[in-house]
Amino acid sequence: MRPQLSDPCQKLLAHQCGVIARWQAPAVELGTNAIETRLRNGRWRPLFRGVYATFTGDPPRVALLWAAVLRAGPQAILSHETAAELDGLLDEPTAPIHVSIPNSQLVRHGPGVTVHRSRRIEQARHPGLTPPRTMIEETVLDLTQAAATFDDAFSWVSRACQRGLTTPVLLRMRMDMRVALHWRRELGAGLQAIWDGVHSVLEFRYLRDVERAHGLPRADRQARAVQRRSTVYRDVLYRKYRVAVELDGQANHPADQRWRDIDRDNIAAGAGIITLRYNWGDVTRRPCEVASEVSAVLRQRGWTRSPQPCANGCPVR
């Protein structure tokens, strides 16, 4: 007869999606001979060295994640893109699987897994979620530090906040706990912009490089309005001067979205609001020219000040 697994062992397997590591065996009354017997007769099979699937068939994604983190040892946690996947910050699984371990630990992992070493792994660990992973704020900050550009880093912060996974306040608290942090000042400014209503990298670039850099009046972000009994939001609204700025992050909108935008702008024009529209290239490659155009319309609508040049050579006067 097949020897029965202990009740603690069965509970552990149920919790870990049918995956178990050899280092866990003594705690659940599972002997070495019992493991070897199951491996020989094919009921169990290795997923990584010393980590086994106790079922047949292709392992589901969550079982692979459990296997990867268990292979790295009892202090390991999933991190970076893999933790982002689990918490809904990413919509699709990514490769490789990312695992973080204590800085003092050495682990040789199998293919398809990237291992990160961390001096603050216990601070970063989520206290309750499984498979074990970094807290969402730590995940976001880890991803900002791996980003190639600040725009990419800000995208992670913005996406996490817009999806309701965290808040600028919580992210700032976690930032302050880190001694070393690339783009600290810029990320702090970005979090304040998100708090003020900025939703995307393009909106942040407009705020920083067009509006603030050239001394334009402060606008409302994601300004809410009701048109034909529907709620609409305007990216940037200079409410006092009835001037709106819409920022198109995609080069090509679907036709139905394009017509919805046109309809919204037409209705706004009927209410006396003029809409200016800019894309990514406008804001990132010619912010000074955009500032000149926006300021000219604002002055026509009653703004009594003048835009300021952002630097020597700036064409804004």
C-alpha cells in the first residue's frame, strides 16, 4: 500500500499548490525514503533541484512560482516583475521568474529564474500574502530602480497608483526607508504630481516641462465634467480661462475613441472651452513651442502674465 502522507504534509501541499521542497520535509514528518520512492515511481517529479511537484501534468503558473521561491530557500521572496504579476501590476506573466534572497546568501538557481540579493529583505516581505513576495510598494520601487529611464520608472509608479494598488503617501514612506535610491528627487516630484491628479508619463512631462518650466498658471488635472449625462475627464483644464489641453499618449487611437474625443471637444466648445491637443512628440521634443502656443491662448482668454523661458536659448518670451 502507498504510505499515507502526514496531515501537516497534506496541508502544506494544499497551501503550496502541490509543491514541496526537500528542506521542508522534516517539519512535516516526510522522510527521505518517502521522497525517493515517489520520485522513482513517477508520482512526484522535480521542478527545480530539491523542489518537487506532487502531481502529474503540466504545472500551473502559480506552482512554478512556488517552486522557484522554495528552491531559493526559506527566506526567499518573489520580487520585481514576478511580484508585480501576482499583485495585478502586470497583466501578463513575464519571464524570467524573479526571486530575491538575503544579501549574505548564495543560491545557484535553475534556468528561467533571476536571483536578486537584498540587504532589507525582511522589511520588503509582505507579511501575509503567498507565494511569499515583496510588498507592492517595495515591488514598485524595485522596478523603478531597474528601469532604464526616469520615464519608465515613473510609469511603474503611476500605474500602481492608478490601479489602486497603493498610494503616493505609502510609496513615499517606503522611499524614505531606503538609503540608496536612484531618481529620489524626481520620483518625489512625480508622486506629488500623481497626488495632484497626473495619470501618465505624458501628463507629468507636460506639467514639468511645459507648465511649470515656463511659468504657466496652475491647471486642474483630470477635471471632471458632465456632458450629455455622461462623465468626462479633461487631462488639463485652465478653468479660469476656459482652456483645456488634451494629451494623446498613443500615436493612433481607435476610430471610435477618436470620434468620442472629437465629440467631447465639440461640446466643450459650445460651452466656451477651447481645447488644444498635443501628442508625445509635441510635449517631449518641443515643450517650449507648446508652452508658447498654450500661453498665447491663455493670454487671449484673460491671463495677464507672460510665460518665462525655461533656460538660455528657450524661444519663449
